[in-house]
Amino acid sequence: MICPKCKSLVEDGSTFCNVCGAQVTNSQQQSQPVQSQTEVMQDSQNVAFDQNVANNQSNTYNQGYQGAPYGGNFMEQTPKKSRKGLKIAIPVIAAIAVVGVVAAANASKIKNFVSKTFQSPTEYYKSVEMESIDKASEGFEQSYGMIVGAFDDLDSKSCSVDVGFELGSMAKQYINMAAASSGYDLSWLDNGKIGLTINSDEGTYGINGKASINDTDIVSCDVVYSADESKVYMAVPEVCGKYFSTVAETEVDMNYVTQLIKSCADALPDSDVVGNIIARYGKTIIDSIDNVEEESAVLEANGVSQDCTAYSMVIDTETAKKMLKAIVEELGKDDDIKKIMCENYDALVNVFANSNLPGMAEGDVSIPAVSGKDMYDQMMAALEGAKTAIDSLDMGQETLNMTVYVNNKGEVCGRFIKCSAFDIDYRFPMDGDKFGMLFAMNENVQNTGMSMTGSGTYANEVMSGDFVINTGDAQMPEIGCYIKDYDLKDAENGYASGTIGYEFGPLLTQAGVPGFDNAVFEYSFETKKDEMGLVFSAKSNAEDEEPLVAVSLDTAVTDAEKVSIPDAGNVVDIQDMEAVGSVMSEINLDKVISSLEAAKVDNSILDIIKQYSQMITMGASY
């Protein structure tokens, strides 16, 4: 049938036009079948109609004229589609897309709003705390797993440590003045570094040491230790191409030590078990809290404020007893605790009992006579008695008041805890990218305390700020502290980078050290998977680019490289004096001297080394 308003074709039985939305009357719906019958009759009488007539009819239809149809072919025509629906759909789709982007960007706020709206204050507070506990337990589980895992495959890893120093102009002056009194000139010394790499390869250990001065490699040392042979091989490639060997006169078997450490790691609980225990008992405590009150609040610290919701509660003796009962109940059915006591504990004790370490021999009093199973059974018996004893426990009238501040993302941004013995005030409000911080802890009996306040920026999980530490000691000056580019994007895995500085100038001034009123101690760090870099530096001022002195520490853990025992033809037994004498002519310090000259070492030091070189050469000639 035809829409009376826009003349579009409407499907039989429809009440509204699907193009313009106009209502189709019942009379039109009833007349349509009659019209269709007429069309069929005309169609049978005009089978061979002229194509031009059909084209004219089509044009007439598209122009909106309501003429009589020219037979059945009219019904087979596909009318031109209207773009009105498309025009409406495009902005609707765009609006949905915008809403999706905004919702994704504010997912935490939306989730928090829904939770807060449909939960009571007590239920909502518990959900916030439990989510925080989950994150904390996951972080601990990750760190714990990394540490245990590092020990677990200790015999297939390569560990490197580089320690270096760099001197600033002022430090060079002080050092040179001290050296001059002994007749040496150290004005040429700018920096130095010592590196050590240890490879463990199935009972064979390779140790490589190297030293550099003023960014110039000077000398290195290769050591191979064979635990099976109890022999040590050592070479200094820059001095001699031979390895010198000797029997390892030590009671320490590296294979044994490595396996002992691995056994201890294997005996420890799995990381997921430890994480589950932390989360479970944290939630058990939180779940015991009732009657939480809610009110709007403004959290302020160091000039930065944030609207939030304050959740207040009182933990009295009855609540404390409820917590104790919940913990006792959980302990009684905790399979993880049972496994740790009955399996992990015994395994760890057995490692040391069979280690033959001093004081740990079999039968020694240091070995516990009670097994883990016995300890667990005793604990279960004690718990049964504790369930009834808690009710009659006299805990006095002490109460603990706690207020927890939660932002609109459902994150804890502050806490205030108070009892008769102490109070703790922690605040971390945010206003856009700005943050304020306060941490204060007071001991209420002796009326002493300490605090740390500050503010800064926190954007894209990168923090920078300035802080002041007050120790609470009237005789102790305040200590300044700052953070620069503290990147926490991968903090949940235990990785971070940034710079932290402490202004120790006031302490030095109070101690009577002149010239360091604004001195700071600063360290920059970067930790990531299997790598860590630290730089400790002392500066006369935080803004100085050049430090007085800087000490660096870089460590890395990688898969072990192959460690091979040197070929017999390239080894000289150090106890074989004749063999040692035969290779004396191969010892040459010229490479070392050339490297020292390139590092601009003072001639007075070079002369000493040259004298040793001549003595070695003369000894070889005899």
C-alpha cells in the first residue's frame, strides 16, 4: 500500500510508515487488497506493455504522484530509498560512539557510582577496602614470586654487578689536596668503574672482573671454578694468554651451596598461596566491621583539596572480639595454613637438617624435635579453646576510631586512626594533576610525633613533588625531600624509576660543617625485569648539574652463558715452578700501560708500573 503523506511504499499490515512515521489508516489497509487484485487483472491484460510507459510510471511514482498503477510490474519496481533514515542514524551512531569513549575513560567512576548507589555505606566501604586488599596481595605475590623464582633457577643464571664513581670539580680539589700531602697528583682522576659478572653452568662457575678509569678499560680478569675438580683457573688476558690453576683450598662447595639455596626456595610456599592468605585474612578482618557511617567531606593537605566521602566507624571491644572469632574460625578451616605447617615447614627443616652446616648436624639440638604436623595439631587444639575464651576475654574499654576517605573512583585517598595510645593521619587529595600529601604519626602518651607534608603533580602515573620531614625533635632541623619523575606505571610488578633527593645541608650546618648549607643527597633509580640501576650522588645544591661525587650501581640477571674449563695446553699449574718460569716471558704489562696512558694517569703512577714491568722482564730472562 501507499503512504498518504510521503507516497512511499508501505508493507501490507503496517500501522505506521517506516520512512516518515505517518499513521496508515484502516481504510487504506482494507482498500489495498482490492487495488492489488485490480493490478493483477490489468497485469494479465497488458503483458506486452511498452517499456516507455513503465518508465513514465516509475518517474511518476518517484515524483510523488498518485496515479493508477500500470499492471503488476509496478509492484516489482524497487522504489528509491529515502536518505532520511540515514541522516538520523549517523548522528545517533556518533552519539553512541562518544558516549562509549567517555564511558571507557571514566569506567572507574561509573563503576564506583553504581556500587555506591546500590550498596549501603557499610557494604560499599567493605567493597572498597577489599579491592585495596586484593591489589596489595597481588603486588606482594608478584614480588615474593620474583624473589623465590630467582633463587629457584640460580644455577642457570648470569649475574652482573657494576660499581662506579664520578668526581665533581669540588670533590677533585679536596681529593687532590689530600693526595698531594703524600706526594701524588690525582687531578687527572675523573671517574672509575669495577664490574663483576658471575655465570653458573651446571657445577662450573665463571667469574669475569674488569676495571676502567676515566671511561677507559684498563685490565680484566677471568676466573673459572670447577666444583667437580675443586680447582680454580685464573687469567689476566691483557698481561698473559695463559691460565694459572690451583687447588681450591676451601671447604665451601659451590655446587652444594647452590643446591642448598635451591632446596630452600623449593621448600617455601608458592606465591599464589601467600597472596591468597594475605587477601583472605585482610578481608576477614574488614568483614567484621559493622555500622559504618557515611558523609560528604573535603580532604585537604598542603593547599590541595578534594571532594570525597568519609566513612567513619568505631572498633570497640565487641568488634575486636568479633574479628578474633572470625580469624580463629578461618584458621580452623584454612588448607593453605595447614599445607605450610605440615609440608613446607618440614621440607625447610629437612633441608637444613641434611645440610651438614655447623650446628645443624643430625641430632643437634638446633633441629626442632616437633614436626609441622604436631605443631598444626597443637594449634587446632588451641583454637578450639580460643573460641570460647574470646567471649570472656577482658579487653578493657579501649576503642579505635577510624575514618576512611574515598574519592569518586572508589580509591582510598586518606585515613585517620585514633586510639588512646596513638593516632595516624594520612591524606593524599588530588585536584586534577596536582596532589597534596600529609602523613603524621603521634604517640599520645609522651606527646611526641613526626610528620611529612608536601605537594606536587601526578599525571599518567608519574609523580614529582617537594616534601618536608619533621622528626618531632626540637633539636633536629626539618629535612627537605623531593621526588622527580617517579614513574609508577609498572609498580604492580615491582618496577619503578625516578629520582629522590634529601636536603641534608641543615644537618651539616648544625654539625658545624661549613660550605654545605644547601647540600643534598640524591639517588636516581630504575628497576625493571631482571635489571636494576642506582646512582647515589651528593650535590652542593639540588639544581646543580654536576655532583660533588656520584656512585653508581648497576645489576642485571640473564640466562647463563656456557662456562668451559680451559684447555690443558693453555693451563699452567701455579705449584709447578718450572712451568711458571717458562711462561714468565709471556707476561707483558705494555697493554696495561698503554691503557693507563690513554686514561691520562699521572706519570708518577705510570713510572711505578713501568718499574714492575721491567722487573718481570728481568726475572723472565733469568
